[in-house]
Amino acid sequence: MTASLARLRPRHRWAAFWMAWAGLGRAGRLATRLAELAVPPYKGRQHLARLSPRGYVASGAVVHHPRLRLGRHVYVGEGVVIYAAHPDAGAVVLDDRAHLYPQTIIEVGAGGSVTIGSDTYIQPRCQLSAYQAPIRIGRGVQIAPFCAFYPYDHGFAPGETIQQQPLKTKGGIVIEDDAWLGVGVTVLDGVTIGAGAVIGAGAVVTADVPHEAIATGVPARVVKYRDGCRPDNGHAAPRASSGGQRWPRHRW
């Protein structure tokens, strides 16, 4: 380690030295704060994640979850919140090189869990609320700012306040590998977004989106596929799949 540090510029030597001691405990948080002094803020701190196999969790991130599991070289930005809202909350797993940018909130309740695959980037101010059912995000997924994921809903039967009614779910949320979600997309319970799919900004996804489909609108509808084909009827196909199946479509 000493020989490696000697080859770095002074500021990088400082950062690398302290990142070797970084962690989620009190001393580890102090080491992280000292490493942060050597690099620019915001995305400039991605460099710190590359310096340590344990990755970088910002000194200003809030972590209150006993079942957080971090892969190698993960990046958790300033103001990120990872919170277990219930003793029976499931795990939060960030695989290798997953990135959570500032102000993103992951909240897990009873019956929920969150898994984020390797090389997935979640941009600032996204909300992942895993109550009742899991949220599973694959590898290499690109999620723009202000996206929201809710694998549950409130009951709203008449004659009783909504606040007093139990949560319900149609199932978890699955975002398969290489999908791209634009700014402000909302994904609701029971939805699978297939591998390589693209969801337009502001869409509300209430039904499955096939792999490599492009879907827009409220509620989201498939408008075409990435290879230029269009769906038969303008509506989302019945089920997303990563098994190589293609849904019927025609060329423009």
C-alpha cells in the first residue's frame, strides 16, 4: 500500500490513505470525512468509491438499516437515506459499482426489500419505498432524477379514512438489466420493466413493459421498440420477459 500511495499526487495520497479506513462506524465516518476534503463535491466524490473496495458512503448520508449489504466500489452520495421502517424490513443490497446520487431515499418496511444490481446508476432525488413487496433493479440500469417506485397502494374503501386503511400490493417491482427510466417516472406495484426498455420522462408505469420497448405517457403505453418496430395495438404487451421472447409487432 505504501508504494502505491507514493505514486499518487499529494491530494490523492491523502484521499487514498483515509479511504483505507473508511466505513459506517464512527471512526469510519470520520475517515470518510477526511478523505472528502481532497476531492470536489458531488460527482467528484465518485473517485473515492474507486479508491476502496468497500466503496464510498458519504459522511452526510443517513444509514439506519441493519441489513444493508454493499458490494465493491459502490457510491452512496451526500444526503442519501437508507432507512428500515420496521424490525421485519428486508435487506437493502447494492451490488458492485452501484451508484446512488444525492438525496435519493430508500425506505423499507415489513415485507419489502431492495436489490440494486451492479453498474446501476440512480440519479438524485429518487424515492424507493419498499413496503409489502420487494423492489429489484437489475444490472446496468439508468434511472434519471425524481423517479419513484411504490410496490404497494393504500386501501380506499368508502366509509373509512384512507389513513386508517391497510396497505395492499399486487406484487413487487422488477426493473430488468439495461433499462433506462427518464426524469420523473413513477413505477407502481406488480410491474416488470423488461431488459433494455426505455420509459419516457413523466410516465406512470402501471403494467408490464416488454424488453427493448419504448413506453411513454400516463398510464405508460408502448409506442415502439428500440429496433423501430411498433406494437400491434399501441398497448403494452401482457408480460415483460428476459427470456428472449419477442412480442408481436410490425415495422413502421
